[in-house]
Amino acid sequence: MKLPLPFFIACRVLILSFLCLFSFFSQAIEWPQQVQTSQGTLIVYQPQPEKLNGNTLTARAAMSFSVSGNDAVFGVFWFRAKLDTDRENDTVTVRNMTVTDVRWPESKDAGEQKFTAVVNEAIKASQFETSLSQLTASLESAEAAEQSLTQLKTDPPTIIFKEQLSVLLSFDGEPKFSKIENSQYERALNTAMTVIKDSKSKLCYLTDGQFWYRAKQAKGPYEYTQSPPAELVKMLPKDTESSDLSAPPAIVVATKPTELIATDGAAKWKSLTGGELMYVFNTETPWLREMQTNNMYVLLSGRWYRAKQQTGPWTFVRGDELPESFTNIPPESDLGGLRVSVAGTEEADEAVLDAKVPQTAAISRKDTSLTVYYDGKPKFERIPGTQVSYAINTDAQVLQIKGKYYAVDNAVWFKADSAQGPWLVADSIPKDNIAKIPPSSPVYNVTYVEIYESTPEVVYVGYYPGYMWSYPYYGVPVYGTGWYYPPYWGGGYYYPRPPTWGFNIGYNNWTGWSFGLSWSNGFLNLGMNWNVGWPTHYRPYHCCNGWYGGGYRGPVIINNGNINIGNKINVGHKPGHHNKQPRHNIYKRDQSKSRLASKQQVKRDLKTAISQRDKANNVFADQKGNVLKRDADKWQQRVEGKWQTLPADKQQQIKDRAQNIDRQQVQNKLQSIDKSKAKQTLQQRQHTQNRQQNRMQQLNRANRARQQGMQRQQMRRNTQRQMPRQMPNRGH
């Protein structure tokens, strides 16, 4: 429901009373915003982005300038600025603004041009706060070209259907075990679940902390048992949450990329969208049938696959090539959450736009260090088609480029003269070489980590969702590159690489990516928290962090047995159950936040603009520098110091004038001028006509994006308040 502006203002007043409790609401982010200058008051309306490159924003904004006792003069200014983003609080700081052009279209008085210098100085000395939701919505009207990642792999994994509650036990290759000290047991290393082998009886055991299974070999088959070894039960963490299932699910074992689609009994189909689509409602995996063609579709890690029958063959379908019936899925329906994976929908557009905005941070040089552990001496492998090699016998991401060494840790670049260090925060990297790293490489995600600027004390950095393996692909977000990266084995160490398949990964615009194992979260909780027998220097970054939080948001909701694929939070969501996850802003995780520069280190002599909540955020600037205002459903233009309503038929008149070209005159000219010049003249006139016709369309898009941004901001706040309490971050 579209809510009126006064509602948002009223909500803001209420929210302000809770500033001391909720940092999420600590920023003044309403527009317009006020800057006090030496000669008067400058009011800046919400900027309209034209381009975003890294953390550099190019935009224009309408403004008004008033000297005490005089009427306001309206104008437009273009600028470049740096962005500091904080997705956790949904805020953006626009700073270091450089004004590139100023226009005062409503007045020809040369004396008023003196205000230009005042505006320049005021803007340079100011910074503005806005919401990330509003910025991403505004980018929609900036018409930035989106380039798809053509090298992502879209081959389907093995797809298994099971007509009973089931869990996928996925091994990264053949099962491998490591001895648990002071016991007769061994722990399986290359799985996220708890699998233990008795070295005497050779029996294997699997548990989620509640149910126990036994098998004669690691690859199964596993059978439920009520008599596990007592000493094994005692070894488990006592505070591990277990599954809420009343009966043990079946276990399906895989040693290669596999996805499990399980139903509670036989698949039950239900009609949607007037009979155009049907879907299986007793599963947590999106499984649809398109009635016109009778094709079945499943959604796995953001990728659609199509087949006539469950046995396949399954074929990849791009998000922008789905049948029209997918676009018609009602947002409020059981399948409304799937619209984010249908190109062209508002939900998909928002997710793709979100991928254009980096998460930024200021990193303190003196407080930031890195230690890299190798299994023996560092070993490097060349990435084909590049001059980059990467270390294979470590869980860190270390690159060797032309005799120098670079590493990325928690979205911060480091450099060293030796693979062993010492490592220092990098203020520059060989970007051209790094940019050539393809998705087929397990270090591809580092190409999405940036260095923007630096001082002797601070380095300003940022990362895109691609660093967390989330990518825009033909108009929709997809998770993982689709490539399989073999793990490293050696000396008892196992270093896994980020997987795309096997974890029932789904996306929504409010929580980002989530993952699970079909119906139970207990298996993963226990597996990731029980660190008995794991190598001393093993970090679960590649193992676990790459499986969730692929966007920046959270908390992650995981699948847990509530059979309902249609909801507003995530496919397979059940309120009150979610797995532990790191902060969605990497820079604010417990292991990273000590690296953040202090306020004193990043102090800038900038005055923060003050939100003007009593003024409507309805003034725009068109590309020619004219100032326009949206009043209800009508547009007004500032002309000679007054607002004049544009006649409803004005656009039609412009169109008519452009079309009523004197054709006889053109024919006469054709006899005396070159035909190519005549053709060029007609093309120029057509271009002018199109530009005039597009003017109102662009303004309407900008107005719609601004309103949608406000709604997204409010919805995000509501979602943040309604999210269940996050589980303590235990384990590694």
C-alpha cells in the first residue's frame, strides 16, 4: 500500500524518540536538507543520480537559496561526490562534493550569479545523509547500463527428488576423516555436518544433536538409531540447538554438486495466477509448472531450470527469458517471494540495483594486521589467461603478481614483499591484473573489493555483493559462480572452497541470501559449532561464511520444516528460527570492527546538512537544468520566480509541432542539398522530438523512484523491528 508523505513524517517523529535505543534510526535522512551559508540559507532537494562508479557518485539536485527577507531563488547544481555506505543502518553519507555546474533557470539577473560562488563553498564544506534504500531506488532512473557476467556457469547440478522429509548430507568429494585426539573416533572434515567414524567398529555416525544415524560406510545408507555410543553423545556441545522435527528425516548422501528437492509425501500441486502456473506447496524448494507448455521449473541458487519431467534433462533458463506468466505472479501470493528471480519485476530490479552500491569503510592502518597460515611452504598456482597466481595451501586469499604479494581478508586488501609477510594494509593494488581473474577461479570474488583513497593513517575501502558471491545475472540476483572449486588437502589440513550447490540457497530483498538443508537446521548448527578434531588454523570463511550473507543484509532465515515457500521473508521461512550468521556488514563483524578507523582519524571539517521535515521532497531538476515541482498529480515549473503548472496538453503540442514538418519544404531542400545532410536533419529533428517526449517520462520515473525509495526505507525499518532475535555467534 502506498502511504502518504505525512504518514512517513509522523513515523519519523515517533522514531526520533528512540534514538538512544536504536542506532538504526540515528541518522537524519529526510529530504530536503538545509545548509546555512554566510549569506543565506541553502535548501538541497534529494539528488537524482546520473552515474555511480565505485564510491563516486555523479548526480544533480534541485536547490533553493534565500537571503534573509528575500524570496527564495531556485536553481540546479551538478556534482561529483564520495559515498560512505552502511547497509546495517541503511545509511549513506554523501561527502567531498565537487560542484561541476550551477544554473539559475528562473532568473536572468546576472547579479544573482554571485550566489554560485556561495553555493560552491557551502557544498564543499557540507555532507549529506540519506538512506541506502532511497539511493538504490533513485539509481533506477539513472539508466545505468547493466553488464551481465557471461562467464558464470549455469550447468545444472544433480537434482534429486525425494517424497519424504529429507536432509542432504553433502561431502566435498570422497569422504575424508581426521583423528579426534584421545579417542577412538575420527571426524569427517569435508562436510558441514557432524559425521564420526569409529576406528574400531568402522561404523559411521551422523547426528544433528537430537537424532542419531548409523551406517556401515560414510556414504551410507544411514539408518536412524536410538542407541548411539554414550561417549560420542558426551562429546557434543551442550548448548547446540536441535531440530524441531518430531520424526527423523531421511538422509540423502552426495559427493558431487547436488540439490535435494524434498516433499512431505507425494508432490501436491496448487493453482496460481488464474491457472497460468501451478506450484508444489508441500516443499520448501520453488517448484512450478507452466500450464501453457506443461514445463516444470525449479529455482536453485537464483537460477531457473526447466524440464518436462522430474528425471530431466534440466535446462537453464535466464531470468529475462521466463514465460510471461512468471511476471504475473502477484506480490501478495504464496509465490510472491519468487518475483525477485523474475527479470523486469520491481523486486528483481531492486536487487540488481542493490548490487551497484558498495559497502564502504575507513580502515586504520596502525590497528589492522594480518597473519597468513600455510600448510608447509607457500604453494601458488597460476590462473590461466592472467599474470596472477594464488596460494592453494591456505584458507586465506593470497595473490602473487609480478613478484609482489596481495591478500584480501574481510574485504580489506593487504600487501607484502613475501608470501609470509609482514602484511600491511594496501593503499593501491594492480587493478588491471586483478580484474582479469575469471569466475572459474576460487579467488574471483576478490575482484569485487576496492580501494578508493588513503591518508597516512586511513585507507578507504569497499566491497560489492560479488565479494560474498552474489551477482546480478540477466536482471536477477544469482548465488555463486556455478563453478566447482576442488578443495586443498595436505598434512591433515582441509581447505574448502565456496560452493554454489547443495544448501537450498534462496534470496529475498530484505534478508539477502539464506541457506539450509531442506527441513532441518540442527545438522548445520552442530556441524559448524563442534570444532573437535578440526585443524588448528582452520577458519570457516570459505566453508561457511560463503554459504550465507551473500547480500549484505540479515539476519538469515533458514529452512526448517514449515512447509511454505510463499512468504515475505524467504523461501522456506518460519519465524523464530534462524541460524547464526556474521553481521551483514563485514566491516562491523566482531573479528573486523577493531580495524575501523576512529572518528578522530576520519574527522573532516564538514557540516552535516539538517533535514527539513516541514518541506515536501517534491522538487526535481531535469537534464537541462530546469526546476520542476510535483504537486499532487500535476507538474509545475519554476518560471521567473513563480511556479507555473504545465498544461496537460503541452506535451502533445510539442509532439504535434515536431511532427508537423513542412514536407514540401524538405522536398525543395532535397533538390539543392546533399541527401545525406537532409537525412541527418530529419534524424536530428526526430532526436529532438524524442528528447522532448522523454522529458516528462524521466521526471515521472524519478518521482516514482523517490516514492518507492521512501516506502522501501520504511519497509526495511519495519522488517528490522520484526526480525526474531539473532542466535549468539558461537563456535569458530
